[in-house]
Amino acid sequence: MSLSRLDQLYREVILDAAARPAHCGTVAANAPQVHAVNSSCGDVLNLRASWNATGVLTGVAIDAQGCTISRASATLLVDAAHGKTALEVGRLCHDFNAMITTGAPMLGDEDAAALAGVRQFPARVKCALLAWDAMAQLLTEGGVRDAGDQEQ
């Protein structure tokens, strides 16, 4: 593996994101939460999120313990998702997964796109996807919906 490929993977944005805690806004004590584990390398995270009545993400907290890629990805998820509707967050999760697994472009978030190089390292793909998959799970299992999604 060439050093330039590693340098590209661990660009400054990734190292900066990994060093910051992954949270923003206020998260209600009874907010939906997900516990996720990457059994292939031991990454663990707990994700809690609060949504307002109009379906906008107002707070998210992630307690992430693991490798640099996993922690950076969690922080980049929080940065990208805060203030977005449940539908928009779901699209972000889908787009991120496609970028990491197929090389599709990550639209709408340049910082998250910094992790595109992870695709070249199959052993790290699960690390990058852990937080995003947990958010997608929370959207599905937590019953979070956009206010505009309500049946009329």
C-alpha cells in the first residue's frame, strides 16, 4: 500500500472530524437511540437523536469509540444531518452508503465526501458506514417521519 494512498485517506478533514465529539443541539432523554457495533474491528457507538414536530433534526449525540475512520464518519454524519428533515437525512445516509460501496458521488456534503477513499480499503468500509447505518436504522425503527409524510 503506497503512502500517498494512506495520506489521501487520512486527510486533514478526517483527522479533524475524528478529534471532535459527534454531537450538536439538545437531545431529549427519551429520544430514540441505536447501539451499533462493528464486530470486524471493535468500533462501538451509541446514537441518540431528537426531531421537532416538523420532522427536523434538532439534536444528535453519538458516543463513538473506535478507529479514526469510524469516529470521523460519525462526526461528519452529525455535521451533515443537523437541521435537516428525516427524509433529507435518509437520503444523506443512502448517498453516503452508495459513495462508500459503489463510488457514487456524495452530493450535498463536501466534508462527508472526504471519506470516499475508504472504498479502496475494504476492511475499513464497515468503519465508515457504522454511524450512517445506525442513523438509517434509527429512522426506520424509531418511527421518525417528516411532518409532510403524514397520511392525509
